[in-house]
Amino acid sequence: MPNSTLYNPHISVDCVVFGFDGEKLKVLLIERRLDEQVDEQSELYNDKKLPGSIILNDEDIDDAASRVLNELTGLKNIYLSQFKSFGNPTRTNNPRDILWLERTTQLKIGRIVTVAYVALIKIDRKLVFNAEDSSANWYDVNEIEKMTLAFDHNTIIRTGLEHIRHRVDVEPHLLFELLPKKFTISQLRILHDVLHQTRSDVRNFQKKVSQMPYLVMLDETEEGVPHRAARLYKYKK
Amino acid sequence: MPNSTLYNPHISVDCVVFGFDGEKLKVLLIERRLDEQVDEQSELYNDKKLPGSIILNDEDIDDAASRVLNELTGLKNIYLSQFKSFGNPTRTNNPRDILWLERTTQLKIGRIVTVAYVALIKIDRKLVFNAEDSSANWYDVNEIEKMTLAFDHNTIIRTGLEHIRHRVDVEPHLLFELLPKKFTISQLRILHDVLHQTRSDVRNFQKKVSQMPYLVMLDETEEGVPHRAARLYKYKK
DNA sequence: ACAAAAGTGTTTGGAGTACACCCATGA
DNA sequence: TCATGGGTGTACTCCAAACACTTTTGT
């Protein structure tokens, strides 16, 4: 439980956590609920938000983002990239959001500037989603556009998606943060296409990846598929 | 003079203002001086810092960056791009910096997270550099690496330079923010090379720019040069 | 006349793109 | 045996890179 001598209530971090299920790009969202009805006009919360937190008084902002992810997933060493800060003074104006903040933090909250991060994780890991005394789930990025999230989190996700698309152009090895340790060329191609918003030719894609020295072919194939099993690869170094 | 009911002392903006003098890339730095000697151990300040400010209570962070630039140069509609926030808790630990902050803001200052922006301006404009009751000057980006600036401003400038280099790859028209309204192809090529850290071939560069529809040839040539005068161009649309 | 930078075409290699068929596997 | 995706090669196009000489102007 946040404590006013430990926390800095002016600055927060929010994480847009991307995952890839083999077909679509997903984002991890926290279910926002307040069960206890404190007074008559308090609504029940039943919407979603990005994982995030106000920062600790002596905490680096990158460390705060790592902490949020670790509390959420139990994992360390997740790929994290700060992409933008959101400081519009009206972003914390919705009474619904203010009430929720003050309930969950036990702090008097005014304006908050949030520093947003993109995180990439392998969706196949069994994750412990128990942060913020609530649960988290994966949602298709395309579905999210139609949902109404807390604060300005729709905008943050949209911007984070653009950011990671640009980053992948410059650093293609980021794709491997989203794939399982062993993967097929098809999975790599589909992920590549989802992020680049293209549809690559299968043969040309094979040609391209065969020139990547850091992609090593394994002596294994996938299992349990109702067709010819594809060769597995791993990312090396 | 800052006033504690108007200003939010937890968040600031800093601007890395780039200019191009025809040869080298420059950054605008404020001379930091405190003339009045308040007590015996107070040093005289004679170093440099980025233009910046803590934000107003109800001010958007982008607006705060615009305000800083307008106060500094008198200009509006300057190209501005937020690139990173710096929130290491030790960045405001230097007693020298703390003292300076409290003197100039008249506020009790703790930790500050700063949101950093890159700005591009045409160096040929006659600018009114009178912000923060001090003066500002252009410095070569390469010289700055050897200087010791206030706070973590060396790091901010280095990161801002990387940022603008990437941006120019994606949006080549940003180059025209740095050039005078009328410019030669040589100027454009030299600026391009400075930012890409390359040395382009003159003929190949001419070929490339001749395919840019937004680059229009004027019926004028440069003047006062001790050699064949080059044709002038302007950027259209 | 000389110094200094402006301006101008061609060739070549590599990368990207388009395109169609047989193969292996499970049901 | 059938349905489903896996895996493979060639030809064409286009862009980037290499490369040298003549022109214009001021001193």
C-alpha cells in the first residue's frame, strides 16, 4: 500500500506490454475494480488500464517501470524502452479516475505526468498476474482501439505501438523478444508482417532470414500440428 | 520570477536547440551566472546549461517547451519534438545545481524529472537571446562533449543528437528547418552529411535531390563568394 | 592566369520483388 | 487420399555507389 513518505505522487510510469500469440499482437491490461462501495454515488469500476505506478521517492524511472513489470509478471530482465511522457494537465481530470487513484493510493492526487514504456514479453511463459490486487489479461491491439480505457491509456497504447514499429525497423532482433525460445520461420514472418503491416512473400522471407547469422536452425520440428511439421529455429547471441 | 502557487517544482522541460551555421551543427546553451555572492562559500557560476524551466501548474509539457523557446528567441512555431524524460534521482544531487535552482526559482527544490525536447531553428535569424536574465550562445556539438554542463545536460544533448539523427532518416524534410529560406544544394548536402555522419558523393546527391518535388530551384544565385556562385533553392510545401 | 567550388552521366553490383510447384504429415 | 501448410529457385527491376572533367566566378 502506497505511503506518502515513500511515493512521489507527481510522476508515474505506465507500461504497454506487448505479446504475440502466433497470430496477433496483444497488450496486457489490468482489470480495474473497486469492490467496496464507499458512498452512494461511487460507481463500480469495471474497465481496464495499463499496468503502472507512481514512482517511489528515490527511484529511477526506468527502475519504476521494471518494478511494475516484476510485480505483475514475476519476471526480470524484460525488454523495456521508454518512448514518451504524457503530461497534459487534463489527463487526470476525469472524476472517475481521480477517485480510483485516491482510493488505491491513499494519497491526495493532483496532476500526474506519466512516463510511458514499451515492454516485450514471450506470451508462452506462465505468468503470475497478480499485481495491483487484481488480474490482467491479453487483448488484441485492434480490439483495444474500440475499448475505453482509464485516463489517456488509449492514446498511450497507440503511440507505443507506433514506437515499437519504428524500433523494430532499426533493431530487427527485437522480434525475438516476442517469440518463444524455439520458433518456426512462419511465426517469425507472421510477427514481422503484423509489425510492419505488410504481407511478405514466403520465399523472399526465407531468403532474407537465411542471411541472418544470429538465426540458428535446430534439429527439431514442431509437434502436434495437423500438417507437415515446420523446422524450429532459435535466436543466438 | 517563479512563484510557488504557479509552478510545479517536480517536473521540468529542457530543450536541445540545434542550429546549422553552414558547416557545423550547433547547440544553444545558456550562460549560467549568479553575480551576487550570498555567503562566503558560494561559488561564482560560470558554466552553461540547456534552456529549460519547471512547468506551470496547469501547463501542458509541450506548451512549456514552446514557452521556453519563445522566451529565449522570441520565435513561435519552432519545430519541437519530445524525445526522452530523465528521472534519475541523483540528477539533481549536485549541491552546486541545487543552490542555483533555489536561488533562481525561489522555491524549495527536491527531485526533478525533466522532459527533454529537440528544437530545430534557422541559425541565420537575428535572435533575442535574453531569457533567464542571461545570455545564450551557439556551441559546436563536438566541443560540448568536452565541456561540463549543469545537471545531466551532457547526457541529454548526446541523447537528443541521436534522436534527431534517427528522425531525419524518417522525415528528411526536417533538414529544411535548419537551413535558411534560400539555400544551396551544397549547404543541404553538408547538413545531410553532418547528421548522417557520412560523406556523400556530390553527383549522386544532386541526382537524389533533383527527384525531390518539394525542392524548387530559384532564379537566383548566392552572392559574395570568391568562386562560382551556386544556385539557390527553396523548400516548398 | 589561377584558385575554388559548381555542375553534370554512365556503369555496375546488390537488394528487393514477383512468381508456382512439389513435399511431408496427420486425420 | 486428402487437406494443410512447409519448403524451395530464377528472372527482372530499381536504387546506391563509384568515378573525372569542364564551367563559372572573384582575385
